[in-house]
Amino acid sequence: MRSAFSILALVIVLTIVMLSAKKQMDAMKPRAPAASAAAPGSAAPALPQPEAVGRQVQDLMKQGEQRASGADSQ
């Protein structure tokens, strides 16, 4: 009898863990934007190209170097 209750308790705990994992996995799925969120005929804003982001980072790094070297000379 005691072993039956132990097995039942393990099954209940396993069920709770699996349901919790399922909810977390559902929350991780990307959702499609709602049809009412975007006006008909309008395109979603495009993400920036990785090359453009890289160039912007490089430009900002150069500006930082110039400012740092300008501050050192003053």
C-alpha cells in the first residue's frame, strides 16, 4: 500500500513538472502579430542589415578613439 502511494505521488509530481515545462515552452514560441495591430497593406518595419550595424559600431568606435585622443592632448 505504501509503495502504491509513493508511485502515485511520483506520477502527480511528474505531471505537475511536465505541465509547468509545457507552459514555459509555449511562452517561448514566437507569436504572429495580430491582424488588427498592423494596418492593411502596410509592411512591418524591416530589421537592420548586420553589415550596416557592423559599420555603425565601427564608426562609433572610431569616434570614441578620436574623443579619447582629443581629451588626452588637452
